[in-house]
Amino acid sequence: MFGIGFGEFLLVAVVAIVFLGPEKLPDAMVKCARFFRQVKKSLSEAKTAFDQEINLSELKRDALEYKESVEKMTRETAQIEEVTEINREVRDLFGDLKKTGEAAKKEIDA
């Protein structure tokens, strides 16, 4: 128990009885027990708070990664739309050139 043997524990008990007396010893033991219980409770609360902070930081990191992936997909989508618009304009231009060339050919043939 706490790294001490029975003999050492007995010596501590005898010293406590001598210094506190048999009347005050039970009250002192109750106070010590309350103190250690409070320390244990405080450590447990600190551990819980620490675990929640770690979990919260992981959630923030995951949210940031998700946001970055969405932004990347948005940029890629915008680039695809840009290329599609350029392709449409090129097709329209070539279509107009083809019509103009056919009209010029008809004039030459006529």
C-alpha cells in the first residue's frame, strides 16, 4: 500500500497517536481521507477537461481539412466551368468561320 510495508505503516500510526492523541486521531484521519478524495476528484476533472480539449482540437483539425477540401473542389469546379465556356466560344467561333467560308465559297462559285 503506497509503497510502504506493514512495519512502516505501524510506525506512522504510533507517531500519529502520540502527536494527535486518541481523541483527535479519528477526526484527523477523516480530514485526510476527505483531502485525498478531493485531490482524486480534482485530478479526474482535470483529466476529463484535458480529454475534451484534445477531442475538440481533433474536431477543429478535421473541420479545417474538410473546409480545405471543399474549397479545392470549388476552385476545380470553377476551372472546369471556365474551360467549358472557352470550348463553347471556340466552337461558336469556328462555326461562324465555317459559315463565312461557305458563304465566301458560294460567292466565288457564283
